Amino acid sequence: MTAGKKPVIFCDFDGTITLSDNIVAIMKHFKPEGYEPLMKRTVDQEITLREGVGNMFALLPSSRKDEIVDFVLSRAGIREGFREFLDYVKQENIEFYVTSGGMDFFIDPLLAPFDIPEGHIYCNSADFNGENIEISWPHPCQAPCDNGCGMCKTTVMRHFPEDQYERILIGDSLTDFEGAKIADMVYSRSILTDKCAELGVKHVPFQSFFDIMGDMKQKQQQGVL
């Protein structure tokens, strides 16, 4: 770690702040015709995340909005220690951003109780005005990223220059891996842990936000954060 840099956190939402992936859960529960091959091609990286997710949601009628929102809110548990972790980073004056490939219509109500500052949640948007759901992408890839991320985590991270910031990424899946490559510190779970280990990216596995908070406090005591 480099002294004098300001720490900043980029935290995934689905499967990281929440206990499971909400987009996958929505598709498996509502089962729109044709979603399975799209999901497989997206997971296998045959098509971009933007193309796959956009096309999957386009299979769902906008008239089911309330049903979909109620489903997500009723089942998406928040990972243990999240509120305490937010209190900790606020106390330490560490900037915290949610960087999610998920959608505003379920992220905003799930995060509303946590008072995360305006402008600190990066995600995609859903438009329910047409016959079917249409996803818009307000934070697309910018050079050098051309992966069709949808919500491009590396583009957001590059707004915080590496010579000024200690960039900390928290995540769980392949969608976090490009960000993990340019982060100074990675807290990982699930597939991201496996991928970091496979490709030699330094990481600290976690199960709860208490684990992350404990590791960060230890690094502060050691003078490396």
C-alpha cells in the first residue's frame, strides 16, 4: 500500500451486498420464454453482459413491474455487517460507491434504508413505459474497456486516478474481475475468489462485511491503509 493515497471503495451489489444475484433470481422465477439460452451465452461470455441482460429483460412485459419488484424485495437479504461497515467507512472518512450491473428499480428501494449519498450508486436503469422492459445504460464502457459491460466498473474506477487513490474493490463474480485487475486491494467471495487465485490477483476472501471491516482495521493499525 502507498502512503498518502486516499482510500476509496467500489462495492458490487448482487451477491455482495445482497445474499444472491437478483437478475438471475428474477429470470429463474418468472421464466420468460427464451431466457435460458441468453443466460447461458452471457455466462459463457459468448455475448456481452449488456447484450445478454438487455435481451433477457426485454422478454418480460412492463405490466409485471410491481410483481417483479415485490419478488426482489421479499427475498433479497442484505449481507451481515453491511450497516456497521457503512458506519465504519463514514467514521473513517472513506468514500464508498456501489458499482452494480443491476437495475435501479430494485437497487434503490433495497438501499434506501442505508442513506448512501446521492451520486454514490452506479447502476443500470429500467424503463417500464413500453410494452416490454427496456434497460438503459447510463455508465457504459469507455476506452480502454470495450467489454460491453453495461455498467462499466473499470470506467468508474478510472475516475479516481491511481496516483491519488487507494482503490478497494469488493465483489463476488466475473463481472468484478476487470475491476479487480486494476484495484489496489480486493475483497472477494465466490467465483471472484477462484478467478483471483487462478490469475494471481491479490485478494482477501470474505463472508460478511464484518470480515472486511476487521481486515481494514488491521491494515490501518499496521499503517498500510
